[in-house]
Amino acid sequence: EAVALEAECRRLAERAESLKRQAESDKVELEELQKRGEAKLLESRAKSNDASRANEKRRRVEVEYKQARELERQLAELRGERLKAAERCETLQGEWEALAEEAASAKQSREEERQALE
């Protein structure tokens, strides 16, 4: 009976040692799984942050594009106004030249009249 008890004790000790090794192995595996889970979580957060940064950049580009289009529109408008101003300037210059000719002609006519009266 002592031999049987001793054998049972050895068997239980071996079983306890086996369970201890299995628990350590399970603990290591659990830590690895947790690390992978954290890595996946960090990866997921990184992707989310990348997407947020990309969306923010897209919004900034859209705003800058709209501003550029507005500046182009204003520039086109100013060019149109400048063209109109140049045309008006030419018109006024032509009118001024005509008035200058008319004034010169009137002066000459008065001079001729004055000479005729003398």
C-alpha cells in the first residue's frame, strides 16, 4: 500500500508539474495575445489618425482651392475693369484731341478775324 501511495504521489507531482508548465505556457500565450491585441488596437488608432489627418488635409486643400478660384475670379474681374478703363482712356484721349483741334481752329479763326478787322 505504501508503494501504491508513493506511486500515486509521484503521479500527482508529475501532473502538478505538467499543469504548472501548461499554466506558464498559457500565461506566455495570453501575454502574446494581449500584445497582439494592443498592437492591433494601436494599428487601428494609427489608421484612424492617418484618416483624420488625410481628411483635415483634404479640407485644407479644398479651402485653398476655393480661395484660389475666388482670387482668379477677382483677377479676371479686375482685368475686365482695367480693359474698360483703358478703352475709356482712349475715348477720352480722342475727345481731348478733338477738343484741342477745335480750340486751335477757333483760335486761328479769331486771329484771322482780328487781322481782317485791322
